[in-house]
Amino acid sequence: MTDFEFTPWPKTARLFRDVVITEKIDGTNAAVHIDDAGRVAAQSRNRIITPESDNFGFATWVHEHAADLACILGPGLHFGEWWGRGIQRGYGLESKRFSLFNTDRWFKTGPDGLDSMSTRAGLSGIADQISAVPVLYHGPFSEGAILWALQNLESDGSFAAPGFMNPEGICVFHTQTRSVFKVTLDHNDAGKWEAA
């Protein structure tokens, strides 16, 4: 008899599957919670936030637009970037915006083929304040596609804020592993905890 517990080797994912490359926007991580009853809450990277205990005004914005957000997004936890005036790079904007990370969900239509978060946002009072991060490439994993996306950002500037010539970089979502990787244009890809 043995006291050891069997631990199987995890399934090995395939690298050459689809990836979605999006612009990495330099703002602050945020999320909108919407429950099945339509109640809406906000969070930062580290905590639930309220208008009284806010993060760059995100909780206040969520509170003020709760009905629109519940209609646009529907139940779930919706992660994105809160960015614009007064946050990190600012992007030359006079206001702030929320850009969702899940681009597939943003554009996915309902059973009728017509309804999507994007469509509902366009019909709302906050159409200019909510979107998804810009998709730069969607297709098989390719180092060439990653380099192409970075070169386009470097030469053409931000796709999220056209005319802004100092974008941060890209995020690469690997669809099979459901993992996100980032590459920055400042070539500062060491983690904050790693030695320089």
C-alpha cells in the first residue's frame, strides 16, 4: 500500500491555434458586475469600488449609467480598461472610456442574428463611452502577426485613439489555452517583481 496520490500530467495545449491580438490600452483595470436581477457593481483590479471609494471615477460612471450597462452587457462579469483623461497616458482625450477585453463577446450576435453588445451600445446614451479594445489580428498563432501588429502601432499610433502616437503595446489572447500575454512597445516586458 502507498500513501502517494496519483497526479496526472496536464493535457498539452497546441500552440498553432487561433489568437486574438488587441491593442493594450494604458489605463486602469476595471470590471462591471451585473447579476441576474440587473443589479450593477464596479471593481478595480484589487477590490469592489463605490462612488465613495472610487478608482479614477469608474465606480461613479458605472453607478450613473447602471441601467445602460445592464442593457448593453447583460448578466456576468465584464473586464476591461478604464482609460482616457487623467489616467496613465491619457491618449489626448477630454473624457474617459471603458473598453472591454472580450472582443468576441462584444460583437457576438444573439439567436436573431441582430443583437450584440456592440449594437445595444450604439443605441444607448453612452455609445461614445463604451466599446471593446481594438482587434489588430485574429487568426492562427504567428510570430509574424505579433511583429506586424507591433509595427503598425509603432508607425500608425493607437487604434483606440487615432492620432495618439505613443501606444503601449499589444495583448495576445491564445484561444486554446485561454491565456493572455502582453508585449509592450517600450520593450519593458519584465514583470514588476523581476530584476531589471
